[in-house]
Amino acid sequence: MIVNIEDLRKHAHRRLPRAVFDYVDGGAEDEYTMRANRLGFEKYNFHARALVDVSARDQSTTLLGEKLTTPVILGPTGLAGLVAPRGEILAARAAAKKGSIFTLSTMSVCSIEEVASAVPAPAPLWFQLYVWKDRGISKALIERAQAAGYRALCLTVDVADMGRRERDIRNGFTIPLRVTPSNVLDTLMHLGWVFQMLRVPRPTFGNFVGTGTVEKEDAISVASFTSKQFDPSVSWADLAWVRSIWKGPLLLKGISCAADARLAVEHGVEGVIVSNHGGRQLDFLPSAIDLLPEIVDAVEGRTELILDGGIRRGSDVVKAIALGARACMVGRPFLYGLATKGEAGVELMFDLLRTEIDRTLSLIGRPKLRDLDRSALRYDTRLLPPPAGEDVKHLTTRSVA
């Protein structure tokens, strides 16, 4: 029986080979930041009001002008098509059905054009981009996303170098996944996944196949090429270059301090995604939810904020909105659903979170999402000190306009 996101995770664990599951589920080094993302939510308790008419509840919101039925969107995750055949298309379709947004990763199995053609208009799609050493590759990706009708560009800014994910190293994780003497038994225990994947072409990085970008287009060659393209020289100056090509809304993903959030506003970005990359890059960053209040205060409503990291419950979403986020971005939860039941599993993930958000709004006496502000929360001072720059009274009583 599946009644929450953790149940989806357990089903995914049973269905996927260990190397694939650990690629989805794991984090960098000691995985402190990954765990902190979850524990951070536990420090915020609700301040519930009684005898409030909550008979008509509404969790809809708008994000960059798009009307959403729920404040949950799907974030960019590399190789979703390794979790389930044509995984990016399945997830994008599920998001469209549920009135949400799907963000396609540069490192997807399905290409920009494949996903766009498979999702019914006018469902909104976003595209995630890295600014790589070969600027021509990044430029071509931006132009393809623009031509395919993607609504917003999500620029990832926290990958000057690749994080060290030790689970992947121990598992010998490769693209394509190879059967070796060390993993043959585990692979044979997951024949359902194996037979699914045998019915489609071997997964590769679809955005680089048939484009002339690389000399050899097999998955191993493409993976080797792209791993060398991450550029440690990327700076704020590169935003002007991106703007000269991309004509729609621009968001920065991977902002984790107030100073960078203020710089993002000064550079005119339409959205900031408060994120530590799900704990998959730099270990020992604070939890995403603890970063949020200082960033909300820094931007002063001048750009839209999305929280990314650690969402597993509808109550987590409510806490993030109360602290000032416009919406929340999820990655692992929808991959768990994708592994479990394909497109229907991603729809189930949305249904689980939507139901929990609705119930939470009812029980705390805030029937509408727009009723939420910091007065809906209490900070548990028995656990950890408040976020930088916040005192307890300020955090629990000040309204977020």
C-alpha cells in the first residue's frame, strides 16, 4: 500500500537495481546536507488557529504568470529515462495533467524536442541549462529550447565542479549501466526493470545525439565529453550573454545565501531557486528550508522564490510557503513515483502531496495558500539556532508580504 512519499521510495528501492536507486537516492560525500534538508523541516512547528471557516480551501498559486493548481513543480533531474523508459516524457505528461510544470534537465535521456512534442499545449515546460566551456553548445541548447516553446530557462549555478557521490563510485555507476560480476546478482533480482529497459534504445544523453556536438554518440563517449564541459570560470557576467540569447523568464538554481540572492535581483532575474542541489554537490551546506528566510528578506519581493530540497510531505510545502516561497520544486519524490508506476506514479506523487497540503491548510486554520505567512509557524528552539540573521520572535511573528 502506498500512502505517502516514503512508501513510493520503498517501492522504488525494490524495483530498481542498487546502482540506479543509489544514483537517485544518494548525495555527496557524508550526505550531511541531504539529511539536513529533511531535518530542517522538523524545526518548524505550526501555529494553528481554531474556529476558522475552512470549508473552502484553495492551494492554487501563480508562478511567473502561470496558474498552478498546487505549489509543487518538477525539478530538473538528470537521466530520468534511466529510472523508467522515456521517463522525462512520462513525468512531463503527469505534470501537465496535474496543472503543474516540468523542468527538463540538460542531461536528460529524452531530448528537448521529444519532450515538447509529447506534452499537450499549453502545458508549461521549463529547461535547465549549464553554461559550459564550449559556449556554442550552451547557445545551441538555449535556441533549441526557445524554438520548442519552453517557457522559462533555469540556469544551474552551483556546479563549478562535480560533487563526489560516493555511492555511485562504490557501485561503479556508468552510463549505460553495465552488468558486471559484482552487480550481476542484483541485476537479476530486478528483472522487471531490466525487461522494461530492453524494450527501448539504450539510455543516453538525448540532447547530444544527432546534433554533431560530439564525435562519438554512444552513451559512454557523450558522458565523458559532457563531464569535461563544466566551467569553473562562469560568473555573474555570463548572465548578460544568456540574456542576449534567451528571450523569456530566467531563473537561477542553486542560490544558497542572501548576498547572491541580492545580486540575482540586481541582475534582473525573474526567479531564484533556493537550493543546495539536494545535497548532491557541496556537503555541509545548511538545509534549504533554513536558507529560505534570509533570502526572502534579502530579495524583498523583487523576484519570485522557489524552494528546492527535502520536500517529502505536503506539510513541508506549507512551511515553505509560510516562510515566503512561491512554490516548491521536487526531484527525488517524482523519480520514486516514476520508478514505481511510471506516469501514473508521478501523478500519484502529486495526489499525495496535494491531499496533505489541503489537510494541513484545513487543520492550521489557513484555508487559502495566500493566507500563509510566518505567523503560521513556530521555531523549535530546542533543536538548532535560528537561521542566520533571524531571532525567534522575528521569525515566528513577522508577516511575509
